[in-house]
Amino acid sequence: MTKTLAILGGCGGIGRQLVSDAAQGGWQPVVLDLARSLAAHAPDVRAIEVDAKDPASLHRAADDLGEIAGFVNLCGYAGDAQPVMEQGGDDWNDLIAGNLGAAFHAAQAFAPRIKKGGAMVMTGSGLGHFARPGYNAYAVSKAGIAALTRQLALELAPDIRVNCVAPSAVDTAFLRGGTGRSDEQQAERLNRDTYGANIPLGRIAEPQDITGPILFLLSGAAAYITGQVIHINGGAFMP
């Protein structure tokens, strides 16, 4: 039986790994991403152009896709690090819209397409739970995604499970400007050697460290798990 998995942000670093891992696990992944991201990283699976900040675009993609077994929202981006008191209003609104707003609109568009017994996985961030200086709107939006996950889990139960993964820094283009928003060659946001030295497991996360838990949450092995935030951070934050 075909298990269609819609992956919003499937051209990003975690998304590319998830497409590969999901296909090997018996899923039929479908990538949803910006036109420029699809052009730069054309997937070898079905792809649908979408702008996650445009609700109409999300609903058109959902209509085009039809019934699915699972949905993963990986889209999101961070701005330049700066204190809250120095954050421009336009930048604040853009980050909230591009992270929390996109997650809200995507849930409205795709949840009705998930068949009974299916699952949705959102992507938050450790920064939404463990405050660090300079991440202002990004951290707030990711904290909101955790709250949105709990709301959806309650409202969509018992037919659909909704959970969230909250990674720490992951070795992807996100650290170098982000897929679709840069040439992925910018200076990294952090010193990975210093960062890794302060992680109990001694290294920065790789994409497969995140895709494994996502696929677990989508699977029958997680049939009694909903409304949870799974922290994936090598022990850096232990709530």
C-alpha cells in the first residue's frame, strides 16, 4: 500500500536526507518547496512548487497532492543575530510569518489530507525552549510551533498524531544562509569545533540524526505518542 509523505522544505539539508531515508523506509516522498530551491536541488521524486508564506499556494499544493499518510514541515529560516531591542519590526514580522505563520497555514492546508491513523511532524528548535542571545523572533516563532503542535495534537486526535522535533544546530546549509535564501556559501553562524566541544556527545548534529526521529514519529512504533516535543541536541539541553 502506498504511503505518501509530503515534505515541506524537502530541498533543505534535512529535507534531502529525509527524502532518501523515507524512500528507503517504504514511503513515497513528495517534496514541496520554493521554485528556486527546486531548481538548485531538483529531487528525484515528485515535487510541487510552493511558497509556505502564501496560504493559497499551500492549499493549491494540498489539492494537487490529494490523500497522504504523513506530513512533515521542515521549512523555516533565521535572520541575523541581534538583541530584541534592536530588532526591526519588519524583520520581526517576516521571521514570525516565515516560521510560525507558515507552520499554521501548512497545518490548515495539509491536515485535512492526512488519512485516519496518519501523522504530522513539525520542526521547532532547541532555541524555542533554551534562550540564547540574539535569536529573538526566530526563537519566539519556534516556541510557538511547540505550542501549535500541542493544540493540533488535541484537536486532531484520535485520527491524526502531531509531534514536533526540536533540533540543536545541524550541519546543513541552514548554518550558511539557508537553502533557497542564499548560495549556501556564507560564513557559518557558529564555530562548529567550539560548539561541538560543548555538546555532551561531542559533535554537531548531522541530518540523519534528525531524520531518524522524524521517521520514528511517523511510524506505527510511535502510535501512542502525540503532542510531544522531541529534543535532538546531543545532550546540550535536557528539559
